[in-house]
Amino acid sequence: MLEIIRKRRSVRTFLNKDVEKEKLHEILKAAMLSPTARGLRPWEFIIVTNGETKNKLSKATPYASFVKDAPVVVVICYDISKGRRFKEDCSICAENIYLEATNQGLGTCFIQIADGTEADVGNPEEFVKKVLSIPENYRIQCFMPLGYPTKMPEPHKDEEFDKNKIHYEKF
């Protein structure tokens, strides 16, 4: 598992190559196996492959511009009428997507939508809700664009482990 964690890097440029349905299925399976508070599983996923829609989504925040070039965009949503740990549950889910995408030879990047930086379109979350017809009782944590990286990033190195950041019993 540490090998996959070391290889996990944020990817923002993708080859013009489709993501196989089997790989996407495995990534979504990993997402749905993520833990949630009280086991409620209140997240839902919107899979976007339409070029026009991806182009609109790329305007949601100043950091989402590369979404238009990703073959697939996974939008992580959360039904706030079913759960209370929106950010925690969705972030754990996003990490599972990161790890399984890496395992499948794909790249991705967490693009913050909830509480994200406003763009010309205004509030990112409200904009995305409108574009994707998301009901009012849902929050949107992030986009996870998926694709084959144009260049495989360098893996993390063991030197990044810093024993000085570990404290036992007390700080």
C-alpha cells in the first residue's frame, strides 16, 4: 500500500485518451468503500464526460480551469439531510479515489468546490448545483478529474517522513 501512497500525486494535465469503464468502476467502488460517520454513506457521485459540461465546470473556481481537458470528472456530492460530517466523509472518499486512480495508472486532483475561491461565476457550489441540476439538500465537496497523466509525476520520497512531527503522549 505504501507504494501506491508514494505514487499518489496531484495531476492536472491529461492525455486525450478515454478512461476505461472498468477502471472507472473500480475507482467508484473504492469511493463507496470509504468510511463515513455512523456508516450512513450520504455521498453521491456525478460522472461528467460531456465536453460542454466540463467546459462549464472549469469556470467554477480559478483552480478548476484544467477540468475541461480531463476525460472524466467525478463530482462528489453529499446529502446533508442524511448526514452531518460533510467535509470529513467526502474528503475520505476523495482520498480513496486518489489512491485507486493511482492504482489504475490514472491521475487526479482534488479541486475544492465547497468554500472554494469565488470566480467570475460567483459562489462555486451554487454555480455547480445549477450546471448539474443538483437538489438543494446536497453539498458539493470537490471535483476529481480523472485521466491518463501526460507525464507521470515523481513519487514521494522516504525523506519526506519527518520523525520530528511525531509526538507521544503529549505535544
